[in-house]
Amino acid sequence: MKFPKDYPMNPPFVRVLRPRFQFLTGHVTIGGSICMQMLTRSGWSPSNDIESILAQVRAEIMSDSNARLDLSSSGDYSESEARQAFERMVHRYGWNKYYSFHGKLGWWLHLYS
């Protein structure tokens, strides 16, 4: 998770590092970003806290009975491919992104299981 400086007024950027998912499964974009409107300005609420964000992301990934891991690739998703995929997703669905990826970003929260 990457938090903008004005969090909680704007949502964090959430992405998967690994494992890779097959295309169009698990609410994970081809670049590793999470495909959820709540993570854009269009769907964000400042009342969302870190715990609720993670719970909702987990529920979305697990709710997709078609979520499949890409066993042909062992590499991590890169931050740049996740950002590019997020930009494409926001544009495709007409959602408002929360901040410019090319501007100053906030702080990271790395979570490992």
C-alpha cells in the first residue's frame, strides 16, 4: 500500500507484489494493481481505515471464484507496471484517480504474510 500525503482524504495505491494472477482474475490487473472503485477518488471514503481496506481487498480477491495464479511466471509485479495498469483501469471505467503517479507520493506500507 502506498499512501498519499493527504491520506485519509484520498485513497492509498494498493498492489500485489506476488504471486502473479492470470489475466482478468481475482480483481488484480495485468500489472498487479487492485481493480476496485473504492481505491479511486470516485469510490473513496475518508472513513476507510487500513484494516477495512485490507479486508475489502482480500474479500474481493477471494470472492472471485475464477481467481487463478499464473504459474508460468515467477517474477514479481513491478511498481511501474502496476501503476500503468491502474491508469488504464481508471480510464477504462471512467473512475477518477486519486493523485498523479508522476507527482510526489506519500509513504509505503509493506505487508508480508
